[in-house]
Amino acid sequence: MGRVKHFTETMSGTWQKKSESGFERPLPFSFNVTALVEEAVKPLGTVNAALRGTIDAESLAEGSPVTGDLEMSPVENKRVRYRLAFTGDDQRQYFFDGWKSISWLRPISTWTTLPGSIEDEEGNIVGKADLKFDLTTTPKFLKSFGFESRALETRRFDGKKGRLEVWYDTFSDPDTGYGYWLHHEIVSPFEDEPYAHGWIGVFPPNESPIIERFGPKPVKEGSSFDIGEVRVSPSYESVHGAALRVGSAGNIEWNLKVEGGEDPLYTFPKFSWENELLPACQVVPHPSATFSGTIKIDGKDQILKRAKGGAARIYGHGNAKKWAWLHGDLGGGDVVEVVAAVSMRKGLAKIRALPFVQIRIDGKDWPKKPLFAAAKFRATFFEDGFEIKGRLGRKRATIKVDQPKERCLEVAYKDPDGKTATCINCERSDIYVLVERRGRKGWETVKHVQLEGTGHSEIGIRP
């Protein structure tokens, strides 16, 4: 899948309603839209994008969802055209059509000025608008540009038999000490029809964790995971630019917003994710995300304001023969991600567990090539945790994970071929991370972190 571009823009100003005597007094008008560009950028040609967002027009449509398209043709046609459709407060359909008339002699004024007309569903002009781009919001506008997270969030399943696709979120609430695990799966068996299901796990401090399941349900058309009562909405589909998690299972309900998360973290090589070169791959589109919203347990609301964690993805042919996984937020955008696994494939099943390790410190990911580095690391499994050790060049790392039995959930997995596995998951694990660099005076500490009860980890085993 190629790189997909997206950005969010706000245009604001006024609109005037048309009446028999002319145009009435100006009223506030603005829209905030995210543009999704799926075709190659053509600097001298025309590029089209889909738009979605919200519109606020006093006495017409206040806070209404809006969809439409954007034609970017600043050289070829000397314009950038916006066409938007929305439902008014009177429940009628309306359309905005306007464009920036680009002049390269006056780039600032022409790129920031957007006049347009407003029509009703019968094609009658009901008003006009004059909008501006606020130059003081330029830093926010530039920051909204993204490339890869959309492709990483989008569903990959295309109907093939023998496939497993997963969206999963793990996060910790610093205000309550709770850990959470949201797991969504599409399973495509070799013999039966594809189905979608999943679960939510809650890990309270000093109490046994609980789990509630949703599904199985038939797989619906769409760009993500959606079975009606449970939905994963990628960030590019949200009017706020944040990914959404909404659903209910048993006595638990949730409505969450997932924001930020820094650049994607490729635990496995990027090319293997894009081209399905391995039996299964994992990637973390949002490795250091903030989760906010509500989780209702037995009718009691848990309000999340600044829970930290990761939003990850898996796609492949099924689960490993044996595996260990870790996600740890090390603070300040630093993060550690580990997947150590033994493949189910013939010829690979006898190879020891290969640890794929990614440690992000100060915005730099190490090792740079996780596939080649995997041979330099060793994974040791214990009954209640695991340890990863390795050296690559002048750096070495020691990662220890302790997941006490009383903090764990045991969850049964089922692969597309019908074989089963057991996942022992802990969203309140204790982790130890030490990264060192060899200098003139010996080994020097680069990063040393110990986390108690905020690590996210699991061990997978077969019967």
C-alpha cells in the first residue's frame, strides 16, 4: 500500500443569507476539514482529495458534519476548489462551492482567501461566504500533515482465506493505576466465513483483572473494524483528527479518543509489513498515544484524561508457536517495543525465538534494522515473564519483564486454520530497561528505566 497524505485545515469568516431585497447582514461561518489524498501528488497538475469535518454557520448549520471533495490545481487551473455537502439545522441538504483563485504574484493573499456560494438541494443560491485562512494557525496546519498512519490504520483484509488481522490498544491510567486492553480481530478461516470479534480487558490495581467479549459477527464492508456495537475509527476519519474507539461488551462500555503517539514504530521491517513477506507482522502506528474519554464498568464511569499507551496492528496468517510481547512507555516520547516469536511454519518452528526490538530514545529508533538485529538478541522465557538481552555494535540492551500471575488474564486464541493458543496478558507488568553504549571508559548508561505496574506485556503458548 502506498503512502497516503492527509492534512487538516480551518477556514473562517462570514456568510450572508440571500433574501428578496439582497444579501442580509454577515453572520459567522467556518469549517474544519481533513483532506485525504490517495493519489500521487502532481505539482504541475491536478490532485483530488476527499474531505470530511464539521461546519459552523450561524442560523444555518451549527456543528454539522460535512463531507465533500477538494480539487488542488494551483498551476494547471490556477485554483483550489472546495465542494462541501452538509445538513442544515432545518434538516435540509445544503452545498458550499468555492475556490481560491491562485496568483503566483500574490501567493499569500490568494492562497488564504476563499469566496464561495451556498446552494440548497434544489440548486437555488441561498447565500454567499467570504472565508480566510488565519496565518497564525500555520504551525498547527503544518503539523497536521501526515503520511503513513492512515495506511497503517486502514483494514488490509481483502477476503483472502487463512488471514488474521488485529487492531489492539494497551494503555495505563496514571490517575487510577488501571491498565486496559482493547483487542479487535478479523479472522478468515480456511473453511468457514470470515468473522469479527474481540474483547476488552480491565486490570485494576489490587484486584483480579476482568474481561468481556464482543462478537463474533460477520465482517462488514469498510476501512476498519466495525460490527455495529463496537467500532474502530481511524484518525483520518475523525473530524477532530483523533482515532476513536467506541463499543460495549458485557458490563463494560467505552468511548475513547486516541491522540498523538509520535511517528509509527516498525517492530518488523517496514517493507515486510507493506509486502506481506513474513508469516505475520506487527507495527505500532501510535506508539506513545494519549487515551481520553470514558470507560463504564458495571454502571460506574472511569474518566480517562491522560492515559498513556500504544495503538498497534497485526496482519498475517495466524499466531506464532510461542511468543512474548512488550510495550513500555518510558516517558517523554521514549518507548520500547518487543516481539519475540517462534514461527509455526515448517522449517522455521525449530529456530529459537527471534526478538524484534525497537527502542525509541529522543526520537531515534534503535536498532535501525530490526530484522538483521534479531539474531543479535536472545529471549529467555520464564513462568511469569521473560528477558531480552543483546548487543549490536557499541550498544547493548537488557529488558526484563515481570507479569505476576494474579495480574494476568489468560485468553484463548484461535487461528484461521483452527489451531488454538493461549495468551497470558498483563497490562500492569513491571519492566526494567537498560540501554548502554560502550565508550572510552567502558559501558555508559544511555537509558535506564524501571516501571512498576505500567508495562504492557504478554506471553503466548500452544497446548
